Amino acid sequence: MRMKLFIPVLAAAICLVGNLSAATIKYTVTQLPGAAKYRYNYTVSGITFQANQDFDVQFPATLYSSLVNGMAGSDFTLFVFDANNPPGVDGDYSAVAKVNNPSLAGPFSVDFMYLGSGLPGAQNFTIDQFDANGNFVSTISSGTTMPTVPEPASVALSLLGLIAGVAWRKSRRPAGRIFS
């Protein structure tokens, strides 16, 4: 009887947590032909952009160079500023929304040279507001990009299925039997 109550409560909690979201930028890294050449592909979610808002991903000058081949969805204007130009200045990938509620389908990507060891990783980003003339107004939020991994909802649903399967199997056992 308790299991019958537990499963709906668990499902409701999963749905509630799934709706509590903030701006998230996930990335995948692809190695390109040539030494230390890579591409970041970004997926943006958890935010509804308004016109003149951007997401800006920073590329520290000590780790990145040669930012090229930037791409953004058609509802965005893209600006790519190379790292170390001028010397010591970080690079930026900045996609500015042209319209309210732009499509986040992308693609959002940029190629670069990685100067660090190992594989490129997470980066800092900001969500910024500009006025109609392109002047900076304020930073709305900030965070760190996250590697793309399986969706938590699919993990939660798998766990829910496992719990339901165990509950069903226990309910099918004849009374008095210890082992099946």
C-alpha cells in the first residue's frame, strides 16, 4: 500500500524539480584535424531571450587562440573576438538575440586552438542586456558551461521504472514464499 503512494509522490517531485531551471549552456568538444584544434558546440536552455540580450562565453587568453568559424542560429547576431587581440585580453563568443523569444535550436559553435593540457573544458558565461543601440545595460545572470551528459529526466524515469518493476514483482509473489 505504501508503494502505491510512493510512486505518484516521486513522479510529482521529479516533474517539479524539472521545472525549476535557470539559464544553462551545455557543450560538447570535437577534435578537428590538426594539432590542438577543436570545436565547441553549445546547447542553450532554461531561458527565454528578449531582443538585445546575449549569451557571452569567455575564452581565457592563457588557454585559447584562433577563434574562427563561429556559428549562431538565424535569430541571433554573432560576434567572435579572438583571445590575445590585443595581447592579454580574453576572447568572447557573443550571440545577441535579434528578436523576442528567438529559437534556441542553433547551431551555436566556434572553432579554436587549445593552448592548455588535456581536453578543453568548462567556461564562464554571462547573460547580458543591451539597449537598442548596442550599449551594455547590465548582466542578467552568469554561470559556467557544463558538459553534455544524459538528461536527468531520463535517469529519473529509469529509476522510477526500476522501482515500479520491483514493486510489481513483490506484489506478484504468493503469500508465505520467501524465495521466488
